[in-house]
Amino acid sequence: MAPPLHPLDIATRAGAAIAVGSAAVAAANAFSVPRLRAAPVTEPVTVVVPARNEADRIGALVGDLRAQRGLSTLRVLVLDDDSTDDTADIARRAFDGDSRFALIRSTDAPPPGWVGKNAACQRAAQHATRLMNPRYPGVLVFLDADVRLAPDALAAAATELRRTGADLASPWPRQDAGSAVERLIQPLLCWSWFASLPLAVAHRNTRPSMVVACGQFLVFDAAAYYRLGGHAAVADSLTEDLDIARALRRRGARTVVAAAQELASCRMYTDGPALRAGYTRWLWTAFGSPAGSAAVSAVAAIAYVLPPAAALVGRGRTRTWGAVGYAAGVLSRLTARAVETGARPRVRDVVDAAAHPVSVLGLIRLTAASHRAHRRGRLLWKDRAVT
């Protein structure tokens, strides 16, 4: 009779099984995730850019938008959300007299119960209705100021929206990173859904629980957006991208995510402190409650931290299972990164993926810090309190 399994061996096998399952999901998604493909767009496309203190980024995005091609009608509204820097002046200079672009300046604080970005998006979207044909409003795009676009990006995004028949398409920009902290954490944004949610299933139904969206780049059927009430439907949400997609799905609408690959990129943060502030702002909302965060963190640790630890210090079959689990976790991350970038993993990507257990521990730590800061009422984002 075989001796009973030690609890560490049981936990390691369970973690390895989860990691292997995530690698299998990632492999399936690598085949099924849509990729953006450009085609001429004849309907009007309206772009909204909410910008608060984006002086170092807004000019580059405006330049990218001016270079867009394949669109018969393009209109761009940049809403300066009470910036304390030169965002408005830089944006206006970048327009360089281009009649397709307009600047809206707002000095109003967000209304009670509204998150700042959501209020800015709503104000700009209301302005946008003045430019639209009520019978045929076309496509409405929301872009963050830190996104960079290739010349065919908007045409490809609008094409994907109409090809799928969805009310919301979310092109996933390549997440760029420079500092070591960014390289540890930023790839987890794509990996977290790519290795856990079978897109072939998610795209065929309207379950809110199976939604994926990226607020950096959202492409709406404009009529569907306004029927929903716009960002008023998610006024107080710190994860407005996911919540507005869920709101659409609750109404029976379809939402899809697509890999933008070389057509769009984003470097959200430029150093460790900015990244920590950005993540702690919202991670406390990610899993419903402190108990939910604790449960998800525990599963992540068992799946992606325990196996490599067992591979290092375990013995016999425990070590073998640990090695299998570690390899599966690294593979799932590399697969997600390859699809996100549209290129074979580079040496740097392999090195970053090898540190996947450290990345997961870092995200767990950020989640705990977010709950702690929220409990103490110390959350700020762009000089505004987060409640």
C-alpha cells in the first residue's frame, strides 16, 4: 500500500493542476482570440480622449490620431479635465489647425458619486452628440492619453466592431514596460484573463461574469452606448471598463476583446511608485471583498508560487509536480505575451516569465496594500480622493 500523501504534496499537485489548466486555456486562446485587421471604414468615427495632467503624453497621441487612415470621417474631442499642467495648450498646438479636432476644457469637479475619469468621459460624450447624425451616430471610441496608435488602428478597431456585430469591442493594446517593477507586474494584465477565460466561450454568450475589456481603448456602437446612458451607468466604478461591458451584457448585448498587437500600445506607468499608486487605487475592488481577494490570492499562491518552491526544496514526486506546475505557469505567461505583442517571445520576455512567481507575489502584495489604503481612507489618484 502506498503511503498517504503529505499535505504539501497534495497542495503542490493541486497547484500544478491549476497551472497546467491555465496553460491549456492560454493555448486555446492563442488560436481563438481575434486579431485586428484594417479595412476601409465609411461610417463616422468619433474619438473621445479624457485627459487630466497628461502634458507629457497628449501631444504624441494627437499626432497618432492625425495620422489615422482608412476612415472617411474622423472627429476627435480632447477633454481637458481641470488639468494643473499644460495639457490643454499642448493638445491645441498638436492639433495644428486640424478641423477634425476640438478641445473641451472643464474646470468642474466630478459630481458627487462620480469617479473623475467617468465624469470626464460622460461630459465629452455629451459634447460628441452635437457632431453626430442622430439617425446614424456611427462608432464612438474612448482612448486614454497614454495609448499610442499605428496609422491603421482606428480603422481596424471599427472593422472588428462591425465584423463581430458586438456593441463594444475592446482592442487590447500591447502593454509596454521599462522598469523592473513594470516588467514584473504589467504583463499580468493580459495574462490574468488570457490564461483563465476561454474566449471561444466568452464571445458566444452575454454573461457579465465572462467579460474582458481594457479602458485604454474602447470602441462602441455609438447608439448602443447612448441607449445605455453612457458612463452614467458606471458613474462610481473604479473599473469602469469592465463594468460598462457588464452593463451592456446585462441588456443582452455582445462585447468582445481583440488583440491589437502592433497596432496599439500603452505604457501606463513610468516607474515603480506610479505603478503602485495606480494599482492600489482599484485593486481593492477587484474581487468583491477582502475575503474574495484573500481567496483569489490564496489560489494564485498555490498555483504559481508553491510549485516552483516545491521544485526547489521538495523531494521525489513533490519536486516533479512542482517543476511541472512552474513550467506550466511560465508557459501560460509566455503564450499570453506572444499574442499580446504579435511576435515571438524575446529573451527579455523569457526572463520576465521565469520570474512569474515573483510577479504573482507582487500582485498579492499590491492587493493587500490596496485594501489597507482603502480602509484607512488614503487612496488618491491624480490629486483626487478615491472612495
